[in-house]
Amino acid sequence: MDEAEEIKRRMMEQMQRQMEEEQQAQAEREIIEAQKKALLRQLLDAEARGRLERIRMAKPEEAEYIENQLIRLYQMGRIRTKLTDEAFKVLIKNLLPEKRDINIRRI
């Protein structure tokens, strides 16, 4: 009985440690996300933030890529002022590759 109780106790401790690690990781992710949002508020005006949110609703991967590139440009010192919607549109156009239209012709 003592062995079974010891195994059970160790398993419970391990599960508890895993839960604590997961909670800590989740808290860290939330902090990073909050910092990211604060920085984006600082970099984009209201119209540009709205545009980014609309992109996020349609294409979440592209929005994430754009956010990361904005942060990278800010860290490199290439963005110094708040971006207007027009400047943001130009930036998006330069960041994202052009889409190709593929036409299939049947003969």
C-alpha cells in the first residue's frame, strides 16, 4: 500500500507542476500580447488599427505577419512616428507579396 500511495503522490505532484508551468506560460503569452497591443496602439492611428483588425478577421495569418513586421521595423528604428491609414496601406502593399491570378485554359 505504501508504494501505491507514493506513486500516486508523485503523479499528483507531477500533474500539479505541469499545471503550474502551463499557467505560467499562459500568463507570459498574455503579457506579451498586451505589450504587442500597446505598441501597435502607439504605432498606428485609429483608422490603421481598424484596417489591421479587418485584415485579422479575414486573414489572421497575414495580420500576425504584418504585426510582427511592424514591430521589427519599429525596433530597427525605421518607424518613428504614428502611421496613418494611407501610410499603413503602402506598408502593407510592400510587405505582402503580390497575388497571382492563375488561369487555366482548356483546349
